[in-house]
Amino acid sequence: MTIDEAVRDLLDVSTDVHSVAVLDATGAVVASGPAGVSSGLGEAVASLWLAAERGAEASGPVALDHILVRDRSGSVAVLSHHGHRIVARTVPDPAVGLLLFDLRTCLGDAFSMDGDEA
């Protein structure tokens, strides 16, 4: 499955996701939908991730795999898996467990090789 196909499948399956972007290890957007994304998305996600790590480390060592930021209009979810990140804009109060499963599945589908995740 290609990255674009995985993104289309995610958008077809997840009723909580409005838009999504997949980033490679450098922060470059490699796929998105349903529309284009801001040129500074990679840097914004990296800054958000760093801030979340620093905040979480105040409680002790952590290994973040996702971040969820909520406001009244919806949420921004970022998930990191096997060197890639996926960021999604969601409806207000998404089903978080299902959302994270869908995002992880999208990355797994997009970057699997012979059934093994890259």
C-alpha cells in the first residue's frame, strides 16, 4: 500500500479525522489529505513534540508516542511510530483510543515492507 492510499483509507474509515499529514524522520510532509498543508508544519510538530517531552520529563523519564491537544473546535493529534510522525486535525472530543489506533494503522500500512513495519 502506498502512503497516499493509507491516508485515503484513514480518511474513509475515521469519522473523527478532518485532515491528516504524514511526516518522515526529517519532518518533511510525505503525504496529506484532504488538502495541502502549511509549509511550516514539520517545524511546528517538532516544536510541539519537544515541548511535550520537556513537560512530561518533569515527572520523570518518558518515552512519548503521542500527543493530543484539545480546544473547543477540535483536537490535534500527533503520533510517532518507527521514525515517522502523523498529525491529524479532529472533531471535538474524538474517541482517543480509536483515533490513536487508526493513526498507528495508517503509519503501519504506509511504511510496511513484506508485512513488517519499517
